[in-house]
Amino acid sequence: MSFKFNWGHGIMLFLGIYIVFIMSFVYKTLFISDYDHVLVANEYYNDANNYQKEIDKMNNASQLKENVKLVSTDQGIEVVFPNFLDPKKITGFVDLQRSNNIKLDLKKEIKLDTLTLLIPADQLKKGVYSVKVVWEYDKIPYQLNEKFTYK
């Protein structure tokens, strides 16, 4: 008795391979921690309500002669404030978020003696961060939102 491969066998073979592919994809997304997906913000409704305030802060920052700069160095990420500001009067925070892993998010308070805030390399992983620098100077709020690649 010999086995003949016909189109019915081909369809069943294709469906079997397809089902195995889909099931492996489902397994990876549910049980492997590298594929964890989380919300970028836990309170996104409140964030949406406060968005006009953020726009006002970004407009204030865009009216400055010089804005905050982000620089990647061997020591980490430097947040450099404009040189016409007094570093002792700057308050706020820097929020770094990784969209692929909430465990890599970092929030750092701004307390300066010089115009540069260093976020150390040992607290960072290489990749793309959504950086939000929110600061206040002379009771005027400012904000910078930027995608930044740390290398």
C-alpha cells in the first residue's frame, strides 16, 4: 500500500502548521516576560484632563531663547539647562519612560548646583526613551517632551 499526497493532505498540513504558529505566538505573549505589555500611564484619564496645562508649559519653553538639551555621554544622559538661568532656582523633575518595559522607567528630581543634571549610565539601558522634563523657574512652569535614544 502506497501513500499518495493530494490537495486534501496539503490543506490539513497547512492548517496544522498555521495552528502551531498561532499557538506559539499566544504562548510567547502570555507567558514570556520579555513580551509584557503595560500601559504607558496608569492614570491616563487624569493625564488627558491635564493635557492643556502641559501644552501651556511646552509653549512657555518654546518661547525661551534657548531650551533644555539632552546629551548622551559615557557617564549617562545629561540634561543641560539654558545658561541664562540660575541653577539654584530651578525645580522640577525628569521622567524617562520606556514604552516596552515599565521596569526601565526612571524619575529623577531636579536639584542643581550647576546647569547640568546627570542621569547615571548604571541606571539606564540602551534604547529609546520618552523623556519629559518638567521644571519651574521664577514661578513659571516649563516642559520639554522628547524621544531620546540612549546609546
